[in-house]
Amino acid sequence: MLISGAEVHRVEDSMSRICTALGAVRVDCFIITSSMVITVHSADDRAYTETRRIKSIGTDFDRLDKLNALSRRICASEMSCDEIRRELSSIVKGKAYSFRLQCAAYALIAAAFTAFFGGDLPQILASAVVGAVISFVVRLAEKVIQNIIFSKFVSSLSVTVLSYVFLWIGAVSRVDEIIIGNIMLIIPGLGFTNALRDLFTGDSIAGALRSLEAAISAVAIAAGYILFVFVSGDVSVSGHSGSALIPVQIVGAFLGSLGFAVLFNIRGRKLIATALGGGFGWMLFLFLNTVIADEAICYFIVAMSISLYSEIMSRVLKAPATIFIAPSLIPLVPGASLYYTMAFALNGNTDMFTVRATGTLSLSAALAIGIIVSAIATQLMLKLINLAKSKNN
């Protein structure tokens, strides 16, 4: 579950419940993103401890969903060890979407967000090509480099180089929207989301490590862009992203979330629910933006609403909330703000750099607080419901 993208609290809770259901009298778990330790105390006063090193963490929400369902069945019924091993082996051997489909998802995400940020047709087509190429770059980097931070750097550098190639050959008039659309592919949205959820549930070490990793990944993305601009000396940036028509923005958010759902290996009805979450979230933001002047407040309300939507879908479709919340929040990730912050820093425009940097931090903080408040409200509501049920019984 951990290497498939689950938050630490879910993994610890599942391990404790499974061991207790199988006869343990006490279970102590300690998990961070790179290591896990579990001690099981049996009824005969013996203690058994095992440690596992976690070498890599990916994103396979279909596997996470099935593992979560298996853990529930183990706790609810008597399954033999052989049955558990067979089903676990079957789940682990499960396949992701084909690389062709993943490549198409990369192209779809890049094109959708380029349109989302106001790109014209030539930019959208160019962005789709860049996105498809980046899928090969990411795949190669994961196999050869095997370092997620350096992989982000190489991907960002590749995005910038390819975008400027389209500019230099005259295929497009601007690179802003192309780069932004493709930056959305590599921004660590899932790491950011899980870091917040870990911090909220009290897993401060794991949350801090994931937050640091997400921050370093963002720096690596910036470094890839900065290196190219430093070498070429070309900073063709307008200073603001375009403004697409409202229907285009909503469709772009829907398709962008759908593309990420494919990359995260989400399947069936959950795939559509995730895409609808992205479209719903941005539609709500557009409405709120007409009545609330502060963009950060709008982000806070939308993040809280998407978190609540994810909790509802997790209970309706019997799946972890993480499956829905991570892709649905993608349209709100301030990729454009990150890009313009980098560009203004390179241009030496201190005033605009300060404005953009402050805006990026405030929007990120608004997302974080919105997720945390929604999680607190959900947990409180569930506790009140359980308390009411216990009193009635």
C-alpha cells in the first residue's frame, strides 16, 4: 500500500487492524517513506519485530484500492494464510495501463492544461507533442537515473528545450502556455497531498519528509528551466497566462484530471468520479471567483469542497479517499504561478517576482489549510455519528 501511493496513517492503521484480527494483543507500527517497522505482541507474551526498507514509492491507485479492500476482508472474515498469499500475489502482479495509453494521457494532460491556461490551437498541438515526448523521457529517467529528484530536473529541462524549439521554428508565437501545460505533468501533486494528510494525522516525521521531497522536486523543476534559460539567454515570457473561455477551462480541468487518473492507474467508475471531481472543483472556483475577491480564499473553499467530495466518493465507491482527492486537486496546483515566479526571477524583475512568489505560497497554503480543515470536519462528524450509534445501542 505504501509503495502504491497510500498515506502513512492508512498503512499503519491497516497493519494494526490486520494483526489484531489475526490474534495479536498489541501492535506497534513505525513508518516513514523509506522504512517501516512493525512489532507484534502475541497472547503468549512473545514479541516479533520485522523491518522493511522502502526503496521506491510509485502511484498505482488500482493496486492500492484492491489492497485496501483485501485488508478489510481479512479483518471482517477468517481467511487462511494461503488464501491471503494467493490474493496478495494476484494483486501485486496486476498490470497498469499500457505505455501507449499512458503516452496518450501525457499528451492529453499537456494539451488540456495548455488550453486551460489560454493557449491557442498551435500551442495546444505543440504541447501535446511535447507531452508525448516527455512520457518517454520520464520512462527512460526512471529506468536509468532511478532518482526522482534528478528525473524531475531532466523532465523540466526537456520540456523547456522542446517548447523553445517550437518557438524557434515559428510553429508558435509564445512558449508560456506550452511550458505551463507540461509542468503540470511533473509537479509533485500527490506527494504534496499525502504530506498534508500525514501531518494532519500526527505522522509528523513522514509528513515532513514528504513535504521536503515535494519542495525539493519543485526546486528541481525550476532548476531545469533556469539552466536552459541561463545557457540560451532567451526568456520569452509575457508575464501572465492567457484567459481561456469558461467552458474550455472546465473541460480542460476535467480532461487534465482524467489524464492523471489514467497515469495513477485508476479504473472503472472511480476514473469518471475523479475526472468529475476536477471539473467540479474548477467550476466551483470560477463561481467563487466572481463573488470573492481574494483568490486564496477561493482556493481554500474549493480544496475543502474537493476533500469532502473525495470522502463521500470513498464511501460510495468503497475506496480510499486519496484515490479521488489527488487527481481532482491537480487543476488547482499553482503550476502557472511557479513558472512565472521562475521567469521573473531570471528577468531580474524583483517586484513581479515577489508578487508571484507570494501568490504561489499563499495559494499552496490555502490548498493545505482547506484539505486539513475538511479532514478535521470529516473525522469529527464520523466520531459524532459513532458516538450517537453507541448511545442508541
